[in-house]
Amino acid sequence: MKNLSRNSLAAGVGAMALALMVGASPSGATAASAAGAHAAPVPTQYQGLYAAIQTQLDGAQQVVNRLPSHSTPSMVYGAALLFADGNRGTQLLSPQTLPEVSQEIDTLASIGVGGVSIQVSFPLLLPATANSARYLVFYEQVARDVAQHHMVLSVEENPVLVGTPFAVSAQVSFAGLTDATYAQEQAQMAQIIVNDLHPAYLSLMTEPDTYATYIGLPGLDQPAVSASVVRQEVQLIKPGNTLLGAGAGSWSSTQFDQDYASTGVGYIDLHVYPTEPQFVENAVSDVAEAKAAHLPVVLDEFYIFPSQVFDGAGTIQKHEIEPFTWLNPLETQFLRAFTEFAQKEGISYVDAFDSNDFIAKITWRPTDNTTSLAAVSQLYDPVLKADLASGNVTEVGRAYGQMIRSST
């Protein structure tokens, strides 16, 4: 969910996957075969990008290789439940959405995934939000479906990405919130999630820079202020059997996690997207902060991020190429590196965010328009819908399944 500029479009990292499944027109893009299509040759215009990402991943793997060797057989491999993402707003209430979510759960279960993460976006479940009662009924059904599959349920109470194309139907506003009133309202919604959805994990703060931007409270991107808000929330929530967590992305200062560890949370949350080695080293430091506080770590968002420039302040050149089969080798390498990182570090739960890529991929054609997120969505969305309905699993999905099986 990283707050970034994607070319000229401000959005979260996770929003790419979300955008690729809502309202697009058919195109001539071709689906990758379920029988084991291999990555196509890298298009000429992307060969430099591919080589740069390959170098970044090799460097990341070297960091992982230096970690002490041990395994965590009890680690749960999860995936994001993107068709239930709260940023979809009123699209969640459409008659076809629950059947699609059910099929998504079935497909992920067939891969071997043992848990799912859902963004139940703030403030959708608060009574003052339009359709809050209907959103709650929706998520209650999703939680029952997850439980019936004997999967771990992890919930991120991230804010709706207000003002972006990814949340045009959410109909919410953060106007007038202060740090104190946000903490109160966040805790109120968290209590609803605990009481009605009963997740194993509930993350109250995951990317402080993203929260600060979209909620409009700049103090949330300051470790001390952010930790104070989390502390207030933890004091207000009666968690029952749900663990409450907070954390920051691997691009943020490890001071965030050091401060969150003293708030009373039950785990440290971690997001990993950029592939540069320094962000892997930051993730190692974040885990060290958690261990020093005797807290488990939940890696509830990680996936490859196709960029060549990333400066931690959100300045990047982002390429919307995740759906194409020619990226498969790099996606698989990323998943392998960071599941190995999680195993070595004793992480409790990992969640591969862009799980749409486990369901559908498209084969590159020279005439494809990849100049914008919207253009790629038009290519990919019809294929995703069709492959979801058929229960398709892609080459990347099968590779993730093999990682799960080999670890257990």
C-alpha cells in the first residue's frame, strides 16, 4: 500500500493489484496458458529495467544469504484477498463480489495458501460511514468463508486511499480528524473488526507515511506521534484472541518499529516492496527491533516492485508491468528470496500481496499499451475475471505453492 507517485498518479503499491480487477473493457490481450506457460522474451524497451531489477534482487538475495540458517516450519504462507479490498468501496456490495471472493479463496487454497489478508479500510465500518452496515455484513460473510477453509485471517485497518482512482466509490472523508480523534475512531472500528470478524491479526498502523498522506495528519509520519496514536488505540481496544500489531515499511526508519514495540502491541507488522538491498537490510533491522522487544513479526505485505529509482520519499519511476508473463522469473525470484528471509528470521505469517498474479497473467504483444495503469488494467481485467471463474493457477502461483510445500 506504499504511498508513491506512479508516473504522475499518486497511489499505493497494493493499489496496482486492486485497480487491475475493477471495471475495464475487453482487449486483444492473450491469457497465459494454465498448462505452464513460460515467461516470454523481455520486450526491447524493458530490457534495461529487467536487468536493473535482476541486479537489485541478486543484491537482496546476498543479504538474505548472510542471515543465520534456520527454518520456521510453523510459518503460515498467506496471500492478499484482493477482491475483498476495502478500497473497492461500493463495488464490494455488488451481487457478483461475494461469489468472486469465494472463488478467490478456493483458488488460493488450491495453491496451498494457509491464510489471507484483507484491507478492511478505515472508516468503512463506522456507523457514520454510508453503507457501513452492508459493509459489515459483507466482511462477516468473507470471514466465515475464510474460517470454513481453516485459513488464518489477517486484517489491515489501512485508510481508504481517498482522492485516488482506486477508491472512487468509497464515499468517505477524513476532514476534521485530529491525531486524538483518529485514534478514537480507529479503535472504535477495530473493536467492530475484533468482535465480528475475529481475525488472528489486526494491524492498526502499517505504513505511517501512507497514513499521514491520505488521512491528512502529517504527525503520523513521525515515530513518536505515530506510536502515541497506536498506544491510545491499544488502550481502548479489547482484543480478545486477536493480536494487535503496528509497523512500517522497509523504506521507513526503523525508529518506527522501535517505538511501536513499546505501545502494547502483540506483534510488529512489516511491509517489503522495493528490491534494493538497503531495504532488505532495513527489514532485517526491523525484525531485530521486534526480537529485542520479544514480539513476533507479521510480514503481511510483500511483492516485487518494478522500479529503477526509489528514494524512500516516494520519488520513483514505476512501471505497470506485473501482469505480463515475461516478469515471471523475477516475481518468482522475489517470492523465493523473501520467503527464505521470513523463514530464517522466524516470521510468523507472510502475505504475498499481488495474488492476482497467482490467478491470471497475460502474454505480451508489441501493440499492447502499457503507458499507464489504466491502459494495463484494460488489458488485464477481462483475463483476470475469466481465469478467476475457471479456477486457473498461473506459473507464478504454482511456484508459490511449491515454496509452501517445500517448507512443510
